[in-house]
Amino acid sequence: MFQRTVMDNELHVLTSSMPHTRSVSVGIFIGAGSRYESGEIAGVSHFLEHILFKGTKSWPTARDVSEAIEGVGGVMNASTDREMTVFWCKVARPHFERALSVLVDMMLNPLLDPAEIDKEREVVLEELRMVNDYPTNRVELLIDEALWPDQAMGRDVGGSQESVSGLTREHILDYVRQQYTPCNAVVSVAGDISHEEVVDLLNGTVESWKPATPMQWHPVVDGQTCPRVRVEQRKTDQAHLIVGLPSLPMGHPDRYALGLMNVILGEGMSSRLFLELREKQGLAYDVHSSLNLFRDCGSLTVYCGVEPRKSAQAIGAILEQLGGLQGPIPQAELDKARELSKGRMLLRMEDSRSVAMWMGAQQTLLGTVRTVDEVVEKMDAVTTDDVHRVAATVVRQEALNLAVVGPFRSDRRFRSLLKI
């Protein structure tokens, strides 16, 4: 499925040749995110992601950078999470060299113009205000605070109004020097290309990128011994609820059993949560569960939007479905979840960008890349006993967390509900 080369400066290069496509997707992955930040510079990873689009040595303005890709019909973007930052673009095959050149120049030769930094700071602050205005975003931040209180994992990836306002150009330069090093980066390319072509192009451009030792991420501190509740009062027509539990890290051997358990619980219109809360009880339009897996921790969350007076009923129904996972799992239900997971994964792999993201994320976070066939094999090996064992490990009353955004003055009415 892919080929790998490690350059002399320790930069990892991964490619997947997809000659049937007419596109090429390029991603540059950096081990940089909110888990690497102190409270003082919270949000610097996300802020830097913005700033790198504001001009480089070869494309000196933000317009030059965007037109270099959009001007040939391509798409370009970036994202920052807790453990990595990704810059990517997807272009038609004839424009692959330009796309790679633009992304590499953003890594090696950003201008970091002080005027652009000050201007973009206001843009980022507006983004934080925008996120704060959406109850669905706020409840996601609250559940993270409940799961991982007073530590980097529980903070907003974008930082706060105070921390972003205090970021200086010196903070950004220090962060670039520490984290944006080739040994902490992966170039992942998928599409109508050959591995040799990509390596040859990079050989002529990344020699000046010198290796250095990056910072380490902040590990999770988990001392939870009883359920936690976070409530934020908002004048909303719906109550937005998330029930959250700590789960397994991404490298855990039971991650595939956990993934299938999540599908059974709340992924898709035939999941237990959907059938019970929407189809049977008519409580919610949107109810689903999600997994977030990180290097040393993870979370299983269930979101529901519900009429505020029905909040207790909805929470009770969610907890009942979580508790039901501790009982026997029918073989037919596991088989259905397995085929859903495999089918969606295989369909994603038809797209060059999905393939580039698949390779780059695994190499960045796990230091290795499993092929699709290897993952299918892992899924096929999961038994009902495996799912039952994982459910017993993850679904525990003392580990329950609840976040609520809605017209409630206190958390008093919710605390007594958290029982499985």
C-alpha cells in the first residue's frame, strides 16, 4: 500500500501510488499540538497554523499562497489537534510539484511578519468567540474539562482569549525552532505519483531543514474516583448533553474491540442509541457516540440534543444503553458493526487525501503504518468476548462524566443521575 524513506535529516516520507486517480494529495504532519503547550502559551500551535499561510519566501503574501493552489483548481487547508498539526492540499496531477513546493516552503521559509501576526491574532480571537457561541462546541469543551481537569488535554486546542492575546513573535519563533524539525515531521503523498519522484523532489528542497530534539507532550494525570458534572447555563431551546468515559489509548491492543463496541452503541441509524432514543422514545433528533484515541489516553462520548425538560429522561436512556454493553453481545450485532466499519474504511481509501491522511497520522502518532488489510484482519479477529471485556474495562460508574449546556442554573439535578 505504501513506501517509506527516511531522509538524511530524519524526515519521514511516505507515499502511496494510486495510478487510477487524476489527483495527488500532499500532507505535512508535525508533532505539535495543545499537549505540547504550557498554560502561558496555550493556543500557540493553532495560532502558528494560521500564521504559516500568511507568506513565505517564494510566496510572500497570503494571497500568493492561496492563489498558488486555488489558481490551479486545488484545495488547501490545515488543522491543529492535541497531538499534531497537519497542512495539506489536493491538486490535479499536473500541479503536484507546485503543491509540494508551497507546503515545504511554508515549513522551511515562513516570513512570520509581525504585522501579519498582530492582524491574525484578531482573526483567531474571533474564531474563539465563534466557537464559544455554539452550544455544541461548548459542551464538547466542557466534557474535555471534566475528563482531564487542570491539564493540557482538558484545554481548548485554540487556547483562551487571554493566552492568545499574550502570544508574541518570540513565543512563535521558539515554538517553530522546537517543534517544526524534520525528525518531528512526516511528508505523506498519495495519488498518481511514484515514490522515487517524491523523494527526488524533496532531496532538492529539504537539505537546509536541520534536525533538532522536539519538546515532549504533557502526559495525562488521571485521579478520578467518582462521577463529575459540568453545567454551563445558556438560554437555549435544546439542552446539549455529553456523557463521557475515559477509554483506551490508540496503541492499545483492544482498540479494535473498542471501536466495534462504539459502533454497536452509537454509530449509524441502526445503533442502539439511535434506535432507543430516536426511533423508540422520540427523545432526540441527534444522538450518537464517538471515540477519541490519543497516545496515552482516550475517551468514549455520547452526545444528545434534547428538550430541556426531558434531559433527565435522555441521560437515563443513555446510561441504560451504556450499561447494556456489559451484558452479552449478540454475534449478529457484532458482525453488523464489523461490516459497517470495514465498509466505511474501504470506501474512504478510494480518495487520495484519505490515503495521505491515513499514512501520515499513523506514522506521526504511532511511529508505524498499518495497511488496510492489516486493520481488516484485526477487526475480523474481534470476538463477542473481546467486546464484553472492553466494556467491563471502560464502562464504569466511578469514571462517568457529564457535560450540559442549557437553561440550567446548577448541576444539582444531574449529579444523582450518574448511575449505571
